[in-house]
Amino acid sequence: MNVHFDLHDGHDVARLPARLGLADANRIRRSLEEQLDGTRRSLVIDLSGVDFIDSSGLAALLAVIKTARRRDGDIVLAAPRARVRALIELTRLDDFVTILPTVAEASARLSARDQAA
């Protein structure tokens, strides 16, 4: 259950494992925050493979969002499945983070943010 990192149009993309729950939330949060160290301050988090997320997983995502913003960066969530998106909306996490249907759109959003800065 590891996070896999790729690049898409110059932006880091984190592909999360199928389950983001209590057992793995802290390890995944640390992995994502480590990726934000140094010159990388923004990240696309690909949720397309996530089929389960609980409150610990949502808290981990919120912590990473806050870390990125403290470092003048940003997080964009990409491609959540319907069940995961419904939970994100139910908890109103979508009020704090951009969610887009594809990794390409999420990467483009970060590129637009970079150009505006």
C-alpha cells in the first residue's frame, strides 16, 4: 500500500492505494508531505484507484492540503470515484480543495496557478 509518484506536465502526481484508512493514513500523509519538501510545493493527488476512505484518510488529505498551502503551494484532487467523491462532499472537504475529473485537468490547474503567481 504505497504511494506512487509520477510526473504529468511537470507536476508531481501521487497515486494513492485502494484503501486510505486508519491503518495507512499517517504513513500516506508523511509520504505526501515529504514530496512537498524542497522546491516542490504543489501536488496532484490521483484518487482514481481509491475505493475506500474513512475519516482518518480524509484528515490525512486535509493535513497535506494545509502543509502545501503553508509552503505557498497547492493540492488538487483528481478523478475520485463516486463513493469517494460523495464522502468528500458530505464532509465539505471540497470547500477547501479543488477536485477535477482527470489528472490532466488537475495538472493544468496547477500550471495556471503557477503562471498567475
